[in-house]
Amino acid sequence: MIIRARTVLPVTAPPVSDGAVVVLGNQIQAVGKWQNLRSKFSGEEIVDLGETIVLPGLVNAHCHLDYTGMAGLWTPPKKFTDWIPRMLAAKAEWSYTDYARSWLAGAKMLLQTGTTTVGDIEATPELLPDVWESTPLRILSFLEMTGVRSQREPERIIGDALRQINSLSHPRCRAALSPHAPYSTSPELLRLSGIVAREDNLPVTIHVAESAQEFEMFSLGRGEMFDWLKKNGRDNSDCGLGTPVRHLESTGLLGKNLLAVHVNYLGDEDFSLLARRGVSVVHCPRSHVYFRHQSFPLDKLAAAKVNLCLGTDSLATVAKVGKEKLSLDLFVEMQQLARTNPELSPKTIVRMATVNGAKALGRAGQVGQLSPNAFADLIALPFKGKTRDIYESVVHHSSTITASMIDGQWAIAP
């Protein structure tokens, strides 16, 4: 099939006016000018999308589909440690059916708002693989692991996760590891996760340095999070020894397979450390605003050449304004990032939502770009503007998408 559009935006190459994308099976075969490709690939089915931009499907590097149904439950807390008990209490009241319904609703939202690949934290592994079959999305399900409250042995936790990972097989979807956070896991679980990630080349993701309370807990060995977790049975002997990022370094978890989530509170040496280890960092702009965190250190992370990408987080951590309907929408995250960082170029923001996210999820060259041999994952947006404004138009897109293709099949038909 040859897909023609007013403009094709490969992201990894300049925009192509009156462009086209040639799809063969589930892969892209060629990208270029329509007039050049139509003669070279004569006889192929032609789909003319007219006044649109065709670009790679968005890559949402961090999401909690399980919690979509918790949208708008709580107003923003004064402190991060006020929110954790609320979340734990709400989760305890939910059934398998509640989680399944929530997951499916979130996946539908992502599809309708242009995401084609998502890194999802899976706290209810019983949902897999059934929910994978319910959506055309390309999904990397990170199996959440904790262990502080359950007091389960780290070897058993990692063993159970690996058995589930090895039992799952799907053409678009796969599972990986997610030790939840430094404060909710033991150093041994982090150490074992790092070993498995290197030996099996598995992606790993972790929430780290998310709050001021977490930074105080690990850096100074004190504070509200330190005291609360100590009362709940956590062995806090690993605290007071350095920043949360330094804590991960001491366990061997930092590496090119790691996607660090949030990373809001860092020591001076953490930036270069993350860069040296090849760690990717995902920023979730609306969630950041919800918790009133200090400014995200985007400039320093970018200066250190850390791979930065975008995620939606869950709707449980997005503030509701008036009667607006909350949705998992990476375009809205891009717009929030642009408001908070007006100096950031639209091109950089689009890369964070596509090619950078692909790298973070271990899919570099496969998704997040339109290029030969990449998967045929693309979306189309209405566009009547000038080519020089194309990145700004993508960032500020707010209407429905014209079409979505995943793995060479129309997920939303034009």
C-alpha cells in the first residue's frame, strides 16, 4: 500500500511535502516524495489521506492503564506521602473486573489520541495476556514488583515475574520488569532486577527520585516517608547513604536497559551518572503539576545528554478542571510541557513523544519514526498549514486523529 499525504513527517528526517509512505506487510518499505514513489511502486493500493500530516504513532513511555478508572478521585495532595495511603486504600477495594474495565478504557483512550506504543506498569498481572488481545496497541507491560509490605523474598518475587514473562507470547506485546520504587523495594530486589536485565536483555523501569520526601529519606535517612515506611516494616538501613539515584547505582540497576520515571529531585552528580550509564528518563508533565513538584530538571538532564521521553502516568494523578473529561492523551502532555518550558522547541517535544520513547522502551529503529524496515505504526492528523510550522502543529493538535495504523493494519480507518 502507498499512503499519500500533504506532508509526511518521518521525525528522524526532514518533513516531506506531498509525501508518501510505502507499507509492505507490517513494515515500512520506503518514505519520500509521492511523485517518486508512485512510479517505483506502481500497482500498489493507494490511500490518499489528503490534507493531513502522516507521522509515526506516538510512544507513551510511562502509563498505568490499571488506574484509568480512578480519574478525578482526589484533589492534589499537600505532600506525596499523603497520596500513597489513598492509592493503597483504593486499590484494596477494587476487584479483577474493576481493573480489567479500567485497563480497557485506558487503552481505548490512548488509541483514540494517537498513541500506538505504550510502556505500561502492570500491577495486576492476572490481566495478561487477555487484555493484550483486546487492543491493537503495541504494549510493553512492566510487571510491578514491591515486597516491603508482603515481606516476600526477593528471589521469589523476581522468579515469579520471570516465569510469567517467559510464559507470555504475543506478536505485538511483551512483558518486562518494574521494581516499583527504591522506597517500596529492597536493595536485593533491585540488584536481582539489574542482573536479569543485563543477562536477558530485558527492559526495566522504576519510579525514582519522584518526591522531596523520597530524596530526604535516602539522602539524609530521615523525614516523613522514612518514618512512615519504618512503621510499616521496611528495613531502612539502606537510607542516609546518598541520593535515590546513587542508591540505584549501588545496587547495579543503572544501565542502558533502565527507564527511570519522574526523576524530579537529583543531586549535582546524578545528571552525569545517569548519562554515563545510558539510562533513559521519562517525564510526565501533568502528573508533575498535580503533585506540585519543583521544576523538572530538563535543562540539566538534556545538557548531560540523557535520553528524555514523555509519558502520561495514570489519570489518578491528573487534576480535573471544572467538568472537563480526563483522558490519557500524549498531545495534552506535550502541550503541558510546552507551557512549562516555553524555550523548548516543538521539534524537541515531538522527538520526546516518538523516537526518544522508542529508544527508552528498547524499540529504537522499530517504532517512533517513519523509515525503511521500521514497523508500519503511523497516525494522520488534519493539516492545512505550512511545512515550516509542522512540529508546532503536531504539538498543539487537539482534534480527533484522521487515522491510525499499527503493525500494518488500520487501527482507526481513514
